[in-house]
Amino acid sequence: MEFFAYHGCFKEEQLIGTRFIVDLSVETDTTAAELSDHLYDTVNYVTLYNAVKTEMEQKSHLLEHVSRRIINSLNTIFPGITCIELKVSKLNPPVGGKMKEISFSTSWNRK
């Protein structure tokens, strides 16, 4: 998923924004959907995307904070998710030199 957002510790980042890439993988039991062929028996990709989009639209200083909000939101909307793998990448970060991206990766498992 690609977004334009305003995350960063520097004032300029929160004013001018930049592009972000969100890589997301979720695990859930799909047995009901496999048998029924109904969307409401599985994770709806549109709802998943919109949940991530909503969190990306809220300014944060840290990618870690954005990532935790995304995980919390997905857990609220989709209680059947058992595992989340998430990577949030900021493209062209302002580090004083040329850098393609900087990323934060995390995972969550239901215990």
C-alpha cells in the first residue's frame, strides 16, 4: 500500500509530508470462507486497506507509533486475525544524505 502522509520528528516532515509504503500480511482461519464463498466469512481487503489508510492519515512522530496504531485497529476490526506482519517504510527520509527508504518492521501474534 502506498500513502502520502505527514509522519516524522522534524517540523518540515509534518508540514510537507512524504510517501510511505506499508507492507502487511495477516493470518486468520479461512475455513468458513473456503466453504461458504462469502466475503463476510473472511478478512475483507477493502476494510483492511481503509483501516490502514485511516491510521496513516493521522500524524505521528515515529513509525513505531503508526505501526502500533495500525495493529491495534486491525485487532479491533478483525478479532479473528491471529498474526500480523507489518512493515512501514518512509521513502526519501531526511537524513542528510541520499537514502531510498527507512523502515520499521514488527509482528504481532494472538496468544
